[in-house]
Amino acid sequence: MKFENMRVVVTGASRYFGRAIAIGFAHLGAEVFVSARTVEAAERTRTEVMGEARSRIHAFGCDLSKPAEIRGFARQVGERTDRVDLLVNNGARWLDGMDLEGASDDSIVETIESTAGGTVLMVKHFLPLLRVSKRPDIINMVAVCQPGGAGDFPAHEAFHAAKGAQAGFAEILGRRLRPSGVRVFSLYPPDYSTSDPRSVEWQGTGRNAQYRDEKLTTQALFECIVYAVEQPRDCFIRSFHFEPR
């Protein structure tokens, strides 16, 4: 197994891409620590893993809009492992709608806190575990923050603001952590399909499906992450920007 002994932390792992990353790395041999807003949601991801890989996934509840829960998550992971090799900041609070006045103040603040603030605090509290790794990497799923390409994306302005803040944080973080050997990558995909790692699509037909429905596949995004973390330590890939077909 190519990632045996690797330690991976994934936020927002109860569904879609976060779940796919967690299951994908577990099947490749990694020990994976997953979080979702509730421990029950994270536990569903663990129970969906087939075979021996299930024992390599550990589920935690962590609301990214609550600093105390982020600190608790980092503390609990630190009690189970002496290091983290890969931190995947995938969790983000979705806020629907294209009407600024249509969302409550509390929803707007919670969206920005969980996505932007949550990413900053996840890095802050997991950095001690990353720094003791021989191969520390941070992946940020920035997604919709595409200059000139996000206007029709059906998310609230607060969600776009949060993603813009996340992108800015990733940019400065990559420059400041580079001398210490911690690499920071960001993913900027357009709309993509959400194939499941347990499905036939993931096993081989996904790429063909991609050309039929003109969407990037979850499998392709996962393979970009695998490619990035496998590169020699003197190779710093700042970001992956994907163009819609």
C-alpha cells in the first residue's frame, strides 16, 4: 500500500469530496482522521469503508465555526498519533442563494467563520503535528474562488467572501511555511461530479463519464492530490487551477 504509515486529517468528510478523499487515502493504506460537524456524520463515512481500510479511519465531530471544537479535534488527534503528514482543509459551510439581503446575519457570520476562520485555526492547531512530520503537506479545497468565473455560481456572497479569504490565507501561508519544509497546495476546480470511491465510476469509467457530461470527476481531483504529495520535497506546487470544458 503506497501510503502505509501516512497520517491524514480531512475536514468536511461526511459527504462528497471530503468523504472521497478520506476513503481514497484509507484504501491506499493511510491512517485517516476525519471530521464533520457532528461525530455521527463523520462516523457514517467510517462505516461506509469496505474491508480492512475501515480500521484506518477515525471519526470526530468538529464544527469549524467553533474554535473550542477545533482545538479539541487537534488535541484528540494528537492523543492518537505523534504527527500529521497531510492536512486537507475541505470543510466549508455552504450558504445558498444569490441575494445578499436574503440570508440572516447569523448565517453570514457562521459561513465566513467556518470556512475562512476554520481553515486558519485548523492550520494553527495542527501545525505542531505537521512540523514533526518528514513529509508535511497542507491541501486547501478553495474551489469556486476563480477570478471572473464565479458570478453565476449559486452561492451567497458571504460564501464567495469566505472562499476569497481562504485563498488569500493559502497564498501567504505557502510562502511563509516554505522555508520550514511544509508545503501548501490549493485546488481550484469548477463544478465537478461527485463519484463515490466505492462505485464503478471511481474504478474506471469516471474518466469516460467526464467527457460525456463535461464535468471534472472527484477521482481526477483525488489523483491530483496524490500526485502532489508524491512529489520530491523540493517540488512546491502552489495550486491546481482547472478550466471547465
